[in-house]
Amino acid sequence: GAALLLAGCGSGQIGDTGSGQTDPNNKNLALITGMRGEPFYVSIECAAQQEASAQGYQLNSQAPEKFEQAEQSQILGGIVSTKPGAVIIAPTDDKALAAPLQQAKSNGIQVVEVDTALEDRSISVTSLSSDNYAGGRLAAQTLAQLVGDKPGSVLALNTKAGTSTTDARAKGFEEEIAKHPNLKLLPTQYTENEAATAAQIVSATLAANPDLVGVFGTNLNTGEGAATALFNAGKSGQVQLVGFDASPKQVDDLRNGRVQALIAQDPGKIGQEGVKRAIAAIKGQPVERETKTEMIAITKDNIDQQAQYFYKAHC
Ligand code: T6T
């Protein structure tokens, strides 16, 4: 008796399991991306806002200042207390966000994962992202082609361990590079998603491995940092650089020869479809459990045909 009564009162506190019911008429959505002001996430936000307005829904969009799970969990806690019908989220850690998202779910909030995902697939109703493992393999194939037969070392720059997307990209990259006997893969390094750290690691790797022939930056910041370091060392175009994402700076770097290829994602599609699914889930309609969106390898040769894949710095 007492325990049941306790479970029924209070709202949004730890231990409150809520009713678990979603009001099908709830018109409020929340979007929590991985980091504020970052063009991949900005592009998701712009498309999500557009779709939400078109369907007559309010979208409350928030993000941590850095790609950081503690701050993101705090934002999520605040959003849960406003009881939106769904939260569309890019969890910054594949484990740490599980408990607060389970809490949201228990409070009747539908969870839609965009881009990154939790290891535990039982919390969200749907997950939308690039096929990041395939993207890592595509990056390796592209890099191997750029390097040609030349023997040498290759470096992959990951972000933070526990980031589902970049972990999958690094894995795909490693497995594909292993098929190229002329390329020796150095141990993958972590940048904590800081461009400056990526630049330092590339400078140090150049010094320690004069045979470096290729670098893979698994996302925007790692790629931007690597491009800066190679340029400062006078190695642009000698050490082949394949990046992931297509920020305005990355696209400039590709045009001016500081980067040789970019694997671009489709954040606009992810944002738009994320909102569509959130609305469907609120209404109790079925949604596809997992969907992979398109990616494309952009090089100097096809850059002028691929402008639709460039990310936005502002809506
Ligand atoms: O590469 C994207 C995203 O897919 C990844 O999960 C985290 O980094 C980015 O947002 C780029 O900064």
C-alpha cells in the first residue's frame, strides 16, 4: 500500500516511474543535439524546426555547450519536467544517457534517437543515423585510393570513447584498412572531440612517423584539427586526409587542398524524419525501429555537384 502510494506521487524525481502513457494530443516536442552551434547539429535543428512548424508542433531545441554527457543529462532532466510528448536526442554517451532516458520514457515521453544511439536498444522507439560502420569503410576505401600503392602509416582520430557513431566509423575504417597490406594502421587516438587536440596529435604523429601517408578524421572537429596540423607542417596533399562531415570550413578545406575527401552525412533528412517519427510515436502509430540515412564521398572532382550535402552554420 504505502510503497504504491509513494510511487504515485511526485513528478520527475528519481524513482518516479510515471504513468508511462503518452498523451496522443501532446503537441510539444524537444530536441537535444550533442553540441550547440555545430553545423552537423545545426542542420538537424533547422530541418526539425521546419518539419515541426509545418505539422503544427512546438519544438524546444537545446544542446550542451560541449559534446558532454553530464551537461546533456542535466538538460534532459529539465526537459522531462516540461513533459513533452517526445524527446528527439543525440545521446553523447552510449551508456551514461541510458538512465535519464529510461526515466523520460517512464514518464510517458517517447524517445527518438538521432545520429548517436544508446547501446540499450529498448529505450528509444526508433533510431535514425548514417550507417557509420559503412561510412568508416568508405573512408578507408577512399583513403587507400588516394594513397595508391605507396607504403606507409595511417592514423585514425576518434572523438570520445562511448560515442556510438565515431566508434563505429573507427571500427569500419580499421577493418577495411587491414585489407590493404601497404598501409600500416597506427593505434587509434582520441581527441575528446577538440580540434586543437586533434591538431596536436597529428603534429606529434608526423614527428614520430615520417612515413605517415594518410589520416582519417572520424568527425568534423577531428578533421578540421587534422587539416590545420597538416597545413602548418607543409604536408597538405602529401599526407592524404579524409574527413567525415561537411561543415563550411571542411568544404573550404576541400576546395583549397587541405583535405582530399569528405564523407558527408544527411543531417537535414535525419532532422526532418526524426520529427515525423516523434509525432507518429506520440500518436501511437508504428515507426520503423532503425533507419540508415545516406552518405556520400565528396572529393575535389565532384564537389560542385554535391552542394546539397553541405552543412549549415545557421538556419
Ligand atoms: O559527426 C557528427 C555526428 O555524426 C557525430 O555523432 C558527432 O560529431 C558530429 O556531430 C560532428 O561534429
